Amino acid sequence: MSDLTPNREGFVTEDGHRIHYEYFGRGDREVICLLNGLAMHTKAWYGFLPRLQPELDVLLYDYPGQGQSSADDVPYFIPRIASYLTRVTDELSIRRFHLMGISYGGFVGLDYARQFQDRLYTLALSGVLLSHEILFQMYQDLSLRFYRSGSEAFNLYTHYMYEKIFGESFVQAFRDQLEPMRVKFYDRYKDKMHCLIRLTEAQNPFFESLDDNLAGYRAIRTPVLIMAGAEDRAIPPWVQ
């Protein structure tokens, strides 16, 4: 699916970041925006587009530190990453749309709905939590230690990245695909590990503000679908 070409593509500038976006469609259908996980980029969604485009136009964008967006070594903030989507949709004259986010994209989606729920038709989330979980914090801290320890440690980290995120059934079903995925991840970030560090660090103020923002999350009236993956070890179903 790498030969897919967006109908519109470009950048918006906000907070000093150049935010890359891609739009697939002619503008005559409702739009769904797919939000990246932490280590994803727009092209990671290309395999899903044929399943969506018969009914929906599709919008993709890269957060700072991802894909074709700028990758400055400065702090990132999830509420601001969410707000960049409004900047993009204004650029494309999209008033309302559907929103779907997985993992890190779920945090971005939640915060988008907290700030801009009047722009949404629906919200779908997977791999998210709105609680203070010690094991999740430990998982995040471990990842940061590897990211900060140089290329050799990062290479070791990537060898076990998917196996520690997903359960046995997932690993058995997709075992042959894990090594190519690992190599792509390593090659994409080996020379800019600061992007992984900054994106991961952005989760800290998100969770530090959780108690203050809970009322805002509870005030979301947009129809919400939670898809809790049975094989998610980092954020298991009972947490979601």
C-alpha cells in the first residue's frame, strides 16, 4: 500500500512545529482521522485505507517527532498535539469528523475530545487509560532508560519490544512479521531517539493533570467506543 497517494498533503505550523498531514478523498464524504501510536507515522495506516475509503475520507497527521513533521529536541505536550489537529482540519475546511486513536493516539484522542468535542461525530479508542497505574509508569520509565542509554541499548530494547507489549497468542500469530517491524522501528529512530524520549515524556504532564482534567473527560458527550485488546500487556483490558 506504500504507492497510495493522498489527494491533499501539506504542513501547518504551530508552536514552532511543522505538522505534516495527508488527506485521502475528494471531500464529499464524512471524514475519519486516525491517530498514530507513539512510534507510528502516517504511512503505517495505509493498509487500512481500502477498508475505510468506500465510506469515508481519511485524514492522517504526524505528531512532532514523527514521520515528516519537524523533530526538534524540545518538550512536547499531548494537549497541544491534540490541538494541532484542529489547525489541520481548519486548513482543510473540515468542520466535524470521526476520530480514532490507538495507544498514544488514544491519549491524544481523549484530550482532543476534552477540548474540542463539538468538532466530533464519534470517538473510538484502544489501548488507553485514565487512571494512575504503577505498572504502566514502570513500563514507561524502563522505555526511557533504554532510549537514553545509546544505540546499543536501544537495539537490545527493540528485540523485545513487541513481545513485552503483546501476549502469547499475538506473538505466535505474527511472529514472522515481528523482525521486519523491529528493524523498521530501529532504523526510523536510531538517529533521533530524542523524539521517542520527548513523546514519552509528554505522558508525564498528561497523567499529572489527570485529576484536574477528569471533570472535562467526564463531560464528553460524543459517542465513544472503547476497544480493549485481549493481548495488550502494557494496558490490559481491565485497566481500559
